[in-house]
Amino acid sequence: MDSPRIIIVGAGAAGLLAAGRAAELVREAGREREVEVVLLERMRQVGRKIRISGKGRCNLSNTLPANEFIKHFNRSGRFLHQTFSRFFTEDLLELLNNLDLPTVVERGGRIFPADGSAVAVAEILEAWARGLGVRVITGAHVRGLDCSHGRVRGLHYDLFSEHGKAGSGGDCGATKLAATAILLATGGKSYPTTGSTGDGHFEAENLGHKIIRTRPSLVPLKAEGAPPSGVSDLKLRNVGTTLRINGKTHSRHFGELHFTKTGLGGPVVLEISRVVVAALDGKKSPQPDLELAVDLKPALDVKKLDARLIRDLDSRDNATWGDLLAGLLPRELLPTAERICSLPLGKPCHQITGPERRVLRDWLKDWRFPITGFGGFPEAIVTAGGVDTKEVDPHSMESRLVPGLYIMGELLDVDADTGGFNLMAAFSTGWVGGEAAARSVLTTLES
């Protein structure tokens, strides 16, 4: 090929890092006039998913060392050992700090931009890539990859308008681009409105790759009794949760739980959702019984909570049961407490019996929700499953089946817990893939 070209498909976390790193190496080699780096994005705006990540704050990574970091991934996470040895948290922070984006560390070792702006992260990375000479084409929908003589040769894409606004590549219509290397960074299926629709999995499968069955991950759950009647969009802070599978305790968590309009959400729910989805989406018959128990007063054990209730009842003879509950619970939960404990809110405290008090105590410490299902890809933060990592070289992200094809980010079967792990994996695999593709192309030019 007279004019080598590196094409990155998908301008998310992996794609932006891949494009920027590839262009950086091309520039360092003084070959920017010979090697074009092109970044194709389906949407009109790059970095859509980055802009909404971490509730708009962008949880960039985590301070855990690599060996502990990888424990937060599924079984395929060991694939990332080589990747993280080449580009890890400290390297990402150095890059961002050099781009004038300071960061802060918060609870649990989570790393965020200091100004709390996910939009700023996307904009800075886009500016970095463009500044290195990357040609960014938005509104580009890839229709297929060309492969002949045992390697990638190029791709076809359609340029279209989004919401009546044209992309950045010129007139709408079909276009073909030749390529020396193609890097797939299209994301999974989560948050499809950001452009992640599973197209990359389809392309990889068409080229012979095995796709581990995909499913939503880090996703809200559906449960009997959730949300309680009359309650919607309520956040409960500092609660304890216990996930039980077939009656046995699986895990315990502490933090924030949300009653959404359709079920359960919030950090403590996302923490267990990977396990729940795997259990409910499996082929076991009958399916396991899953139950989430919520402790509304985790700072007090049963004995101490009972002592507090006795003290409150004894000191508030003229108060009602509802008055006492108002000091224990959010206002929105008072009707729920009345219903579950079978006690009218207007009942005077001095009439509350010991058995009635213990019903309240037990409910406050062990409010149970049988889990019945989970949300879909539109609600999921990440996609579980994807391209089988056995078919991708962990040193370069290059396909073991198709030379010149690189696969990275959420396309790979390497999903993780919440806490910055998934985004770091995207950044790392993107950087390593972009670097490897550029070095391969530059080596070919020199030979």
C-alpha cells in the first residue's frame, strides 16, 4: 500500500487512547505525512459513554496494585496482566496530568477528575488525539471489513446525519477506506444510545472470532416488593446488604441503595449484579433462589437496636408510633413500615407491646427482597461476555486469527466490578493496541 493507514473504529475510551497513541508514535517517527491515523465514530460526538460515566463524574481508575486490581474482573481478567504491565493507572494519570487534567482519589481508592467533569475528560482526550494529527470522522456507520490474502485490507462505512445534524466526514453516503491496520473499539451493548450497539461483536464474529455470550452487567435488579408501594426514586444511604443464594450468604456490602421506579439500584446493588445476572442467565434448572436482605441500621446490632427502641418508647409516652418511626426512617418509608409491621402510625407509643417492638426491630435489620430479574442493556453500565480473549494477543491486542485486526475495550470478555476497573481496562487495551498497530506499520515502512 502506497499510503499506509491505521483506522480505529469507535471513539470511546479505548478508541481515543488507541488513536492518540498511534498518532503519537507516527509523529515521533517523522512519518505523519506517510501514515494516516483515522478515528471513525458512529455518533456525531466522540466519547459519548465517557461523558456519562460515573454519573457524569468519570471514575477513571482505582489505586489498587495490578495484582489486586485484576481480582475484580471475571475469570478472563488474567488476560490483562500483560496489558497492565504496559499501561496502567500511573501511566494514565501521568497522561491526564500532562494534559492539564488533575485527579483526586476518593473512598475505595476510586480516582476521578478533580473538577468532577466526565465531559472534560472526553474533550481533553479528543483534543489530544486531534492535536497529534488524528483525522476524526463522526456519523460514520461501519458496514463491513474487507479481508483478503489473510489480513485486513480496509472497510466500508456510511456517513449519515444524527438528529438532522451531519457528521464531520463530508457528504452523506457510502465510503470505502483502505487500511493497513484496523482497530475495533466499538464497545459492547450497554447504553446503546451512546453508539454501543454490539456492531463490533458482529464484525469480529464474521471474521471467525468466538463470542462469549453477552449479557448486561453492573445493572439494576428487579425484586418482589421493590420499590415499596408509594415509593419511587428513593436513595437510602449507609445501609447494609446481604446477598443470599439458596438460603446461604454469598456476600455482604455497605453503602447506598436506590429504590428505582422498577426495582433496586445504587452502588450496593451494582456490586452484586454481576453474580445475580450470571445466576439468573445461566442454564441451571431450577434456577437458584436469590434474595437481597437490607439492614437499615447496620451501625447497631440487634441487641443495641432493641435497647434504643425501648428507650425511645419509654421516653415518648405522649408520642405516636409514627413519631418514633420518623426519627428512624425516611418519611417515604413510614407507610411501608406501617404495612409490614401491621401497626397504625397513630398508635400511642405507650401502647406498643414487646412483640410489636420486636417485629419492627427484625424488619429494620433484615428487610428481604426476593430477586426476580435484572435490567437490560439500556440500563447496564458494561457488557459481560464478548470476544474470547484466547483469540487475542494480550501483548498487542492483535487478533490471533486475522493479522492487522486489533480488538480492545468492552468488546473483549473482561468485565469487572464497579470502581474504575472497567474504564481502566478500556484505556489500557486501547493504548496497547494503538501502540502495537503503529509499531507494526512503521516497521513495515522501514523494511
